[in-house]
Amino acid sequence: MTTQAINSRSFGLSHAFTLRLLGGLAALTLASACSAGGERDDATGGEEQALRATVGPEGGELVGQKGTAFEGVHLAIPAGALAEATEVAITPATHLNPLPQTAVGCGPLFEIEPAGLKLAEPATLTLPFDEQTVTDHYRFDDQVKVWAMQDGKWGQRLQTESTEGSVTVELQELNGVGAGVTPPAETDIVAFDFHPNPKFLSCLAQYPNDPKRQPSVQAVVVRGDLNDGLFLYGENIKPNLAFDMFTVENSQLLADGSVDPNFKNFGLAWYQSDLEANSRGRMRASLRTILLDQIFGFDPNVTLPPTGTFQVGFWFNKPADAAACGFDVSKPTPFNGEHEAGPLAMISLPNADTGLGPLCTKPDTSTSPAHCSP
């Protein structure tokens, strides 16, 4: 895979959220097929599953219990939201339209009844979502939204809070709801491959003698308003091997993946993340920072002007992990937190025309060498 725009895929930055209701709370009634109190639907021969509670002007809440279809659901109706005692129910959605085409559902849909009931004060709703679905569509937890049905149409509700696997919003009206994400536009996505340092490939590979299962690592970078997101996927890596990822000024490889005979050093380098293959040789990571076009550093103490680091690479965390491939462990590299890392494992390639790395999407070739236009 070369640098390109592709169709839409942890690491949430939101903090933990605890909801406290100051008014009196109504008693909760949980009716489900798995618990006492389930209501029989003789027409279908099945059980009705629902969260139910009678909520009055003093307010109340409905909380889904662990192990039920409502785990992670929490509806808190504040004092003053209802003028009179009202039976409120949450049921799995069976008749709702699917989310709009611009959205990807990442959690179950629910119906809150009485449908269409408007509240004098907004209720607080927490819904569960699947972390993997969010990451697979290049989004983070704090970008999960809730779609709510109103007048027969879906509308977005921006979150007020999120934790791992749950999102919270305010609702002014009871109706159908579901968590989802809006995948990034194709024009905001850049993808590229990492290429191995040939000398140390056999120390990196899970299957060094199998040409069909060589190490494969890709990155997808999503342009954001305040910062960018990088999502990394790797496979066929030696299990449990650890690495350190940096953005650097120069790649050791040429555009065709061969070693650059004129390479001198990596130039300016920024420590970005630790990486580790799991027991199956797969590697996943995601991070947020300034990446596309504007990632740079400078140091006036050594008269270093603003310098871009548009290449991405990762190094063996332990020198011993590359010793079998000829790495001299008595001469570690500085590419980890202790400054005692091993050699380069894999890195991105420069553009054949500009010489710039894949994090530069706006090359300016009016100068020689070319530079990146922020």
C-alpha cells in the first residue's frame, strides 16, 4: 500500500464519568427474559425485554444491569422534567429505521417510551458502544455520537462525556436512540506501509522462512481539526516483540525500499509511542498528535530552524532482540525512553519525486530540496 486516500478504522482521550442525581430516584423495575417479572408475549411465544420505571416530577432513573441486553444503558430524568407520574420504558429497537448512510452504528439501538414525550428539563442518557467498531472506522471514543429519532428522522446529539465503551448525551425528547460514528472523509485519510530494515528482517519476522507471511505493517492517518489520529496495524511480527515508534526527518530507505547508500542519520526525531506485538504476532496502536504537514521541531540553542519529521519508523526496544541478526548490543541506539534501544526495524519510504515522507501531503517543489507547505 502506498501513500493514498482510502475509504474509512485505542485509545480514548475522555475521562471517567459518574452521574449523580440530586433529586429523589424512582424505583427501577427490570423486566427481561432472563429475570423474574418478564412479561409473556403470547402472540410471539417470546419474552418482552424492557427497562421500566414510573418517574414522577421528582425525577428518576433507569439503569441496565450487567449481563442483560441493557448493560451500559443509563437514563436519568431530572426533577422538573415531567409534570406527572409517567411510566418510562426502554426496549431494544425493532422497528426503527437504520442510521443515516453517513453514520456507522457502533452500539445497539433502543426505543425510549413514551415516544415523542418532550421533557421540561433535559434527561441524561448513557449508551454502550463497541470499541473495535469505533477504531475500525478511524475514530476515537470522544468522537462517538448518539443519533436520536425526532419527527421520524434521525438527528445527531453530540456527547457531553464518554468513557471506554460508553457515551453520554442530553435528551430533550424520549424516542429511538443509538450510538454511532461518522467516518472521516476520504480526502482526510492518508495511508502508507512500513518497510523492513533488510538486515534485521529475520529478527522481526514471525515466519522468517515463509515469503507469503512476511511482516506487514500499515498506518492510516486521519486529518483532524486540532490534531491528527494515527491508526497502526501489523501482522506476522514475532510474538511479544516490543518496539518504539518515532517520527524522523530522514528515512534509511529509498523510494523503492532498498537501503539508501548515501544515508547519514535520521536527523531530528520525535518519540511518539511504544508498540508491542501480541501472542499472535499482531500489532495495533493509535495515537493523536500533530502529524500531517505541520509536525516539526526546532532548537534555537543549536540554531536548528523549524524542521519537519515526515517519516515514521519503529525500533527494536531491546538490543538483544536483534543480536541474532548481527546487531552489536554494546552499541545501543537512543530510540527508547532509556536511550538503550536496538536498531531500526521498519520505516516509511520517501516520495520518489519530492524526497519527503508520507506525513507531508502538501509538498512545495519550488525549492530544492522540496519542503512541506503547512
